[in-house]
Amino acid sequence: YFVDCKDAKMSADAKDQELAKKLWDKCVQLVKLTPEEIKLDLKGANSARLEIIEGTENQRVEVMKLDLASLQSVRDFVKEFNHSNDRLDVLINNAAAVGLANQQTADGLQQELQINHFGPFLLTILLLDVLKKSAPSRVVVVSSRWHRNGKIDLDNVNYENNFPGFKRCYQDAKLANVLFSNELAKRLSGTGVTCNSLHPGVINTDIRKRLPKLINFFFCLLYRHLIKTLEEGADTSVYLASSPQVQNVTGKFFFECKMMETGKNAKDENLAAKYFDECIHLVRLTPSELTALSS
């Protein structure tokens, strides 16, 4: 099982620990992904690993390096994973970042979009072979209800023409997550691999640490009655990863372990297909890497 969290600091890892402990209760294996922003520090991830082992008495917890802001790092990770593993039952894409500076990565991609969407997009496509070999298997994409406010401009996919601001950037990325999940579900029809997306709720993590303090203060004030605990925030991810009730459900959006209507833009199948193809180009997938989508 994969949990690709934003960074290796303990406050951010806490949510993943709750998810891991619940998954361990169902006797699964977890591979914890730890992307970096600038310089990877695995101390927090390894501390989390030890806590998970101590709490579950299961030694099969691995920490592997993954920087979603680097396409090469994603490819290196997949190569290493495939070398040491012959199956993958569930992939949970859980990375999130908000409030980053508007700048491009070494890959020429807007960094927040790459961490939130382009990186996980590439990761998922490159792992399709092992997911299909492990079928029935599942892909779970953690999005947000903020996708309802997002818009995808096919002429400005990488914000090459203009940057809409950090709020819209996050909303667009979350819409991209849902569109990707829906389109991937269609393209994997009949393979035994399902793909669903979800809104985890408003959770008490440090994802907002880069936002201006005043905005963060009013956000917490406005949503104080809706904020979930770390464990509650993991519930829907665990449900989609393990529940037999959704074994054959695909291409849906969930909140609090129930199907939920998506926003209008997320229902645009034509947009989803075109955006999917544009992302293939942006992350530079080769014909050989795309074979899992067509086979």
C-alpha cells in the first residue's frame, strides 16, 4: 500500500500513521512514500515507520524515497519498487501542497501542480503494469471538495500564460485529480483495476503552513466546527482501499465512505479525456511506458 505524503515532518506524517495502522489491521503491506521539496530528509519517515511497526507488530513497513517534484525521481522509484516487489494491491495517491511559490521545477512544470497532480499522474501510469498483474487491485486518489471551484484551461494547463493565484492553483489541482481518476477508470475498464477519488474532509494537518498567517487564521476560524481528527480524515481512504463493498466500484467520488456528486467540471468526460492526453505529453511518457494503458 502507498501513502505519498507531502513531507517527512512528523506533523504531516501523523495522518499517514493513522491510515497505516488501520490498513495493518487488515493485514496488508504498506510502502511509505516520502517526497521532498528541496532536500530529502528521511528521519521523520523512518521515525514514523518505527512507530507503525511498534503499534502493529508488523515488520513489513518500508520507507522509499520519492520526490513528486521530480519526474526522474518518480521513474527511479518505480524502477526500485518493481525490482523488489512483484505485486501492488492498492496505490493511494495522497500528496498535497498549497501555498508554494509560483515557480517551475527542473522539469519545466509548475511546482504545486507537479506535486499535487503531474507527479502522481506519472507514478500511477508507471505502476499500471504491476497493478494489472495484481488484479483485483485499486487506485485511490485523495482529492478535495474544493475541486468544485477548479477550472482546467487546456490552453493554460501548466500556467504558462498566467498564474491564477495560490487558491485557484490548489482548486485546479484537485479538479485535475478527479478528472484523472474518472478517465483512468474508463481506460482501465475490464482490467480488474478500479480507480476512485475522494474528499477526506477538513483535517488538522500542517498543509496550510505556507499560507499567510491571517488567511490561515480565518480558515481555521471558519471551519473550526468541521475539522476532522487525523484518524477520521483517513477513514474514506481506508474504506476505498479495503472495503469489499467497493471492490467493483470505479470512477466514483466519495466523502465519509459514501458516494458524493462531483462538481460540474469534473463530469465533463470530453475535458477529462483531453486533459489526460495533455498530461501524458507534459510528463513525457514514452510509447513503451504507455503500453499498460492499451494492453
